[in-house]
Amino acid sequence: MGKRKNSEKYHRIIEAATKIFADKGFYQTKISEIAREAGVADGTIYIYFENKDDILISLFEERMKEVLDNMREQVSKEGDPVKKLETFALAHLRLVEQNKSMAEIIQVELRQSSKFMKEYKNEQFLEYLELIAEIIRQGQRKGIFRKDIIPGVAKRAFFGALDEMSRFWVLSSRKQYDISTAARQISGYFLTGIKA
């Protein structure tokens, strides 16, 4: 995994990779293009990263930490589990809308990396899913959500719907509704199914 993460060059390489991967795609991108965009020599990349897959995974880790911290902050502002799920949906989809390049990398490029899909276990992403499960458990304890709902299944179903909407938003040029409407619809369908 990436070395010297506090280095200014490390962060420049991550930013450059985000731009190039979004513009050209992961497989079409050359290390030399990332180096040029970052303003470093080609060999400098290997001081910080083992290979292109390592850059992609490091990029994901950097962004996932920001996303997780942001989501924790957003949902902590709400006390009601229903409002927390609605907030989660809106915050997730707004991130996609506000960070189109990064969203495209996560939705398209990352999933084409066999190393990422087969070998990599991202703890922060699992924590992100666990935020949903905890909201559901909280709602169950308060009697708001059905007791027979399995939080582990529900968190994946809820995230799956948001993820598919994110993919659609990234890949489609024709958007028939805004992010807020999509978030309300998804959380509404889901809440109707799990409310006690």
C-alpha cells in the first residue's frame, strides 16, 4: 500500500490520478501521465506506490475516509432513526453529485480492478455500511423498525439502492430528476418496508 502518506507529493499524485483515471479510465492511464499531471518524475511514483493498482486503492482509501467522517457527522445531527436514514441517503447521493470524477472512478474504474475486487478488504467501507446497520438497530430498539429486519441484510439492500442510483447518475447524460428527489424516493421505499 501507499507509503509516506503525509507527503505533499503523495497527495499530488493522488489528485493527479483522480483526474487522469476519470478522464481516460484506469486501464488506459499510464504511470507517466499521472507523474506528468502531478509534476513529478515517473520514478517518484514508485517511492509512494507499488503500481497503478496501489494508486487506485490508495485513492479509494483517502476518499473513503473523508466520506466516512462526513457521513458520521451528518447522521449524528439527527436523533430519529427515520431522519438518520433519510439524511444518509441524501448525503450519499450529494457526494456523488458534488464529486463526479471520484464517483466515476468508484462506480466504474475501481470495479474493473481485479486486485481491488478479489484481494482488497476496505475496513472503512465496512464501517460505512455498519453506520446503516446501527441506524436500523437503533430504530428497532425504539420500536420504530420491525424486529424481524436483519440489519446485515438491510444495510446492503439500502446501500445497493443508493449505489445503483449513483451509478446511473455517473453514467447517464439524461437526468430526469434531481439528487434530493432520488434520495427521498429511495429512503421512502426502504422505510415503508422496515417500519413497525
